Amino acid sequence: MSPEKEHLFTLHLEGEWRIEQAPDLLQQVAGGWSALLKAAPPPACVEIDLAKVREIDACGGQLLALLQEQVRLRGMTPRLSAVPPTVRERLALLGYLDGETGGEGGEP
Amino acid sequence: MSAKEPDSNDLSRFNQAFFEECAEHLAEMERILVSLGDREPDRDQWDAVFRAAHSIKGGAGIFGFDDMTVVTHALESLLDLLRNREIPYRTSMVDLFLEAGDAISMQLAGHRDGKAVDRQAVEAVTAKLEQALLRESSPRELPAAGVTAPAPPPSLQPIPYRVIFSPPADLFARGVRIEGLIEELSELAEPGSFRCRAELTGIPPFDGLDPERCLTRWHFTLTTPAGEDAIHDVFMFAAEEHELEVIRLAGEEVSPSPAIAAALAAPPPVTTAARERGDGPGARPAAEPDNSIRVKTGKVDQLINQVGELLITQSMLSQMSATLDPVLHERLLACVLQLERNARDLQGSVISMRLVPISTVFNRFPRMVREIAAKLGKNVELKLVGEGTELDRGLIEKIADPLSHLVRNALDHGMESPEERAAAGKPATGTLTLAASQVGGRILIQVSEDGRGLDRERILAKAAQSGIPVSETLTDEEVCQLIFLPGFSTAAQVTDLSGRGVGMDVVQRNVLALGGRIQLSSEPGKGTSVTISLPLTLAIVDGLSVSVGEERFIVPVSVMIESLQPSPDQLKMVNGREVVRVRGDYLPILRLHQLFAIDGAVERPERGILMLVAVETERVALLVDALVDELQVVVKSVEANFRHVEGSAGATILGDGKVALILDLSELVLMQRRSIAEAAQAA
Amino acid sequence: MEIGNTATTLTGGQHLSEYLTFRLGNENYGIDILKVQEIRGYDSVTRIANTPDFIKGVINLRGVIVPIVDLRIKFATGEATYHQFTVVIIMNVLSRVVGIVVDGVSDVVALPPESVKPAPELGSTLDTRYLSGLADHHGEMLVLVDIEKLIGSDELQVVKTSH
């Protein structure tokens, strides 16, 4: 089972991923999500591009984790890409990087 | 989307918890520091002071009160070095710490009540702390704010833990910076032993999702020598007890090599600190488990209210069942009796929830006495007795000021200078005793000293000088009462501590307002003692229900002296005012039916009952139709839904479900004076 | 009798405000039903001294002390008698619980906003200050009362005295 390069869908996220922006972030995610659901054929792998995410807090990290879980629930594999170092460091500290690889959600 | 309004409320509600805890930490710190005297603190005391400072800093950081973190950080750093004996202790440091505590208190008041903060003073204290730190620890550098973790006591073995934090849904919304907490936790851990995993507790669809709702549960594993308490401390302001689970791992997950395991089994290496403490880590008494929960006072009050309701229903039931044939309904009546007992027990338990030990007030006095005595050049030893005596939280807050006043008075007026004491053949150091005890349903608080005692002649002279009519025939007790008159002061010199005349009359008024009584006794050359008697709680009043016409009122038992049915020859008119003569005294008569415009009431005092009551410094006779019953009543607010009713201090609900006002005698006296003045004007 | 908080209903995307209607003399009045907590009979009122005659006193409402204002006396709409059918409307206004005595409760009506007209300067027993408008309901005029303004007014002396 190799999802690599079969069908790739990329979600670009941006801005300050902090609680103060929570409503906007939700809109951003929900917008991307509905576009993803309309993609035909359904992609096997979803790349979440964080290149333009400037900052992230626990609220933002949780939303990002939720997005990845939703992707997994639909049988697709999420993958974070272009994660800025500060964002990666923050996500790691908060424990939200654990599920990143998708390996945990796959078949044993 | 989530509304902003409730969030900010949540945040301020949470701030409140921090303010309360912060105040408690400051009080604890001060209590320990003041108790030291000239002794050097032991390790436990250092740890406790350090923990207090550390907790305040942590909380301030979480809630964004950055100004508070600066002072506490400097304080904490210095304390940390001291407790690890990396720098020498000097007695003068206590004053510096107390000063720092004051600065933090001021900042706290600034955030909590919007009071002005003297920034210069704060900066000065911070500078002093930092100087001390630099002076004493020249080789060490002041670590940057925010990254100091409490240095783990070197003698303890690292222990692996698993920590599970299940935060409430509003964690993000109330502004808790979880990142900071995790960072702080990671700093406790041995290098490389910290792991953090965020687990989503649910995966809701994005449609209708509240993005601020916290759906994360955190799992941490770490190995730390700092102990469980230190882990709990990290989450002190963010987590309720049940939200945090700390599990000590028995080396299963982090299994040490056989060599390490052997080392663990061997007695721990004794370090300097441990040796000086004279015991190993295992010998240290375990911290007393804190089996308490924080409950909002509003919730307790609600419970008291509901129990009050239950009591009213129960007494209605008793009244109704009293008409039943006791033989036919024996079992029912037994049940009603049982219910009454259960309800009373329940009421007692619920009221006890509002009770707090008086030590919360007493604790402020060691420092105050120390400072005042130093200022006055007097040697005083303070004794605290019965600090565990409990009374209503509401009373605690209100009794603090009158007590401070009494303590000041005792030090200023009662206590002699060391020379004077020596001349009188007394030990140079005087003793001031604060004692609390529970006697029946009341709390007695006594402030006594072994000073010079009241000078009868000087009081009489002073009273005469203030235009108070006195005579040489007054008993000693009556002379003592003069002290409570407005505008009375006996200090030969007016000092800046007691001031002039703002004294016992104010104290007495405050105590009376709490349903209390105050008594003074004194013996020349031996000392003076002031005793305050307070009800156990503000929520319940011992009262007499009285009838006036069709109406019922409650007279608090605390003001009652006696009641009598006067004979016609006891009744007189003096200056157009009705009075009753009781054992040589003429007391003005207050006609309740007149003040409250009640028809159909008894109008001739000899046909009704005169209740003699003490109102501040005077005594008056209240005319009512009859005494009905003596009972304990639950105090209810009238003002919650209505304006203030003059002459009343709240209301209660009687056994028949009707509302009865609780009388405020001070206000009734004022109403009487006004109506006399108005009548005089009209004439 | 308790009234559920079914205040606004959506019909065709339009908000209908619901009013509890009652009689004072021969006029019909309406108050926002969201402010009404319950309706009960008139019973065991404890008189409060030195208050105007329209303040009947206070009652014990499940442990809460609630003042009772007789609007019939306040607005002199006829003889104020008290019997088993006398109605008290318990309201939640200005974070207070207050009871008002009226001649009788009629109905709960839903009114579309456009049917509410501004109150005229004259023509009703209540001062225009306390009214939020007039509405026509099945050919009868309904005077809508701004109960917060009325209860909060100095004139009523519930919140504070007027002197």
C-alpha cells in the first residue's frame, strides 16, 4: 500500500494560529476541508503546507491535530510540510507532533 | 462562533482564584518569616517560603501579570540559593523579604481592586533583591526570568512519573498558557526524560465546532527528583485536583540497568544539605495530605439557604402534626421528630462549611506587634491562644479591623515602656495575649495585656474634660464603659498610632454591627482585657419573635437585656419623651407600632411588653404587644429584590411561610430621633 | 402556573415577540413574556412600613423575599380587592424578582414587529415613559409596557425611594 504520489491534495494554511484568531482559523480549515471533500478522485494523501503559518499556540495546534484526524477518518493520510522551525518546536513541545507521520493511524 | 463576553467573565473568575491563592501564599510567607525572630530558618521553612514565592510567580506568569513575575523572580532566586545554603543567611534578609512581600501584595491589590501601585517602591525592592543576589553569589549569574525551575533538592533520587492532565473545555478560552506549563514541567525533568503527547478527546466535524473549546488531554512522562508536589505545583493555577493525575512509575516504563537498580536500593548518598538537616530524605515527615476542595462561597450560601428552606418546611410540618392525635399517629409523629433532628444536624454541618479558623486573622498580628513595639520602644511578647477556633468567613473579614485597633490600643496605651515596667517591679518584656474560644453558640475573642491598667482618676478627669457628665460614685465597671463613648481618648500623648479619640466607640459600633458584644475589664497595675463575643455565624440569628398588631418581627437576642410588663407608676414623661423607670434608670420608650405605623397594636405600655435592649452606648425600651417565641432564624436579604427597609437588618421566613423583618435597633433609634425632631419642628 | 420560556418563534424567518397580556381597569396591557417568571395567586403578604400604599409588602417565594406592587392602586384603575382570583405576575427585571398585582391575565400573544406602533403622548393610564408601543390585536388595542423602565422608576420606589 503506497499512497505516495497517487493523488496528492495540498492544503495551504497561513497566518497566526493563535486563539485570538480562532474563528478565522476555523473558517480557513473548514474552507479547505470542503474543497478537499469535493476533490475527485479523492486523494490518498493530504499535504498540509504550513509554510505561511507564522506562529502557533495550543488552540491552533489542537485545530491542526483535528484536521489531521479528520483526514485520517476519511481513509486518507495527512502529512505536514514546510513546517517553520518555530512552529515545529512549539508543536513538539505541546505534544501535537506525535500523530504527524500517519504511521500510528495506519494498519498494523 | 463563541461569544467573547462569557470568555472574559471566565477569565476574571479564574483570576479571582489566583488572587485568593496568591494572598494565601503571601500570608504564609509572612507568617513563617515573622515567626523566625533571630533564628535561622530550617530547611522546611525555607522550602515553604520558596514554594510560596514560586507559586506566586508561576500564577502571575500564567495570568499575564508580568510585573508580579519580576519581583517574585528575584525573590525566588535569592530564596533558592539560601535554602540550598549556597549563600549565607543574614537576619536582615527577613526585612527585605517582608518588604518584597508587601510590594507583591500591593501589585496584587493593583490587579485585583485597581488600586494604585507605587512602581518606584516595587523597583526599589527588586533592585535590593538583585543586589543581594549579586553580592552574595558573585560567581553565579542571575538566571533569566521565566526559566528558573526550582532547583531539585540534591539529596533526592530521580523518580519516573506519568502525568495525565485532562483540562476543562474552557482551558484555552480563559487564557491559560499551557505552553508555559509544559515548559515548566519539562524543566523539572532529568535531561532527555521528558515526553509529551497530546491526545484528542474527540474528533468533532468542523461544522458547528467551537475552535476555542479544548479537546485535548495531555500525557507526560518524566523522571524527576523534584517529587510529586513539585509536579502538582506546576499546574496549581490551571488544574483542579481531579484534572491532574500523577502516577509514580515503579520503574517499569523507565527500567534502570541492574547497576542503577542496585544503587537505588542502597542508602542514598548523604549530601551536605541532608546531613545538616540531621535526617535522610525518608525520615522527613510526609506532607500532610490536603484533603480539601475549593468551593465558591456562593455555592455554600446557596446550600445554607436551601437547608433554611428545608427547616421552614419541617417546622410547618411540626406545627401541623401537633394537632394530630398522638396515639393514632404515633409513628408519623416519631418520624416528624426524627426529621427535625436530621434537619438541625444538616444545618449544623452546612454552616460549619462556612467556618474558617481564626488563625487567618491572628496571623497578621505577629508582624504588626513586632513593628509597633519597635516603633514605640516597648518590649512585647505576643501569645496566640486558640488559633484553631472557627468562625464564619464573613465575620472573619469584618473582625480583623476592630481587632487591629484593640491590639494597637493595647500596645500604645496599655503597655508600659521597659523603664516604667522595671520601676513597677515587672519584667521588662510585657505580654500581649490574643485568645479565641468557643463558648456555647458564641465565639469569644480576648485581647489582654499585663500593662498598667486603666487609671480611674484619669478617665474621670478626661471624661469631665470632654463634657461627659460623671460622678465619683460610678463603679469601676461604669468607668470602663466611658472608654466606649465617642470622642474619648486617654493617651497622655496623642500618638500617630492610636490617634485621638477614634477608638473604642468605633470598635464597639463595628462589633455590635456583627451581632457581637464587647466588654472591658481592667485592674490598675495588672493590665487590661477586652473581650469580644460574636455569634458563630452571620447566616443565622438567635431571635425572639414578637407581635405588634397583626405583624411579627424578630428581635436579635444579642441586643436583649430583659423584658418586662411595666406598672403604670414606672411610666413617666421627661421633656415630652416617654420613659420607663427601671431600677433608678430612665429609658426612652420606642413604640414599634408608631415607627412602623401599625394599626390595632397595644398602645398602652402597661398592657404590652417593654423589651429592654442595648443600642450602642444607650439602652432603650421597645414596646411590643407580646413575645411569641424564641427561635433561630435564617437571615434573608430584602435588598436583593427591594430597596432597603429602614429599621430592618434583613428578614426571615417564619414557620407559617410568612416573611418577618429582623429589627435593626440602631436604625430604629435613629428613626425615633428623627420623628421627635420632626414633631418638634412641626410644633 | 408556570410559563415556559418559549419567547420568540421563527416563522418564515421573521421574529415574533410574545407578550403576556393582562387587564388593568378596562385597558389591555402586554409585557415581554421573557421577563415573566411565573403567575400566582395573592397570598400572605407581609406589609412594609413607611411605603406607599401600592407597595403591598413582601412575600416568601420559595425562600426568596419578593416585593409586591399593586399596579391597580398605583394607576388608580378601580377598586383593588383581594380574593382567591387576584393575580400576581412574578417578573425577573433588572436582576430583581418583583411581583405585580393586576386585574387579570388574559393571554399570550405573538406580535410581528410591524404591528407595534409608537405609543401616543396621551390616551393611556400609564405614562408614555413606561410604554414601548401600541399594538392592534384582533381589533383591540394592546398597550405594551416597558416593564424594566416601570419597575426601575423612582415613582415605583421598588429599587430606591423617591426622596
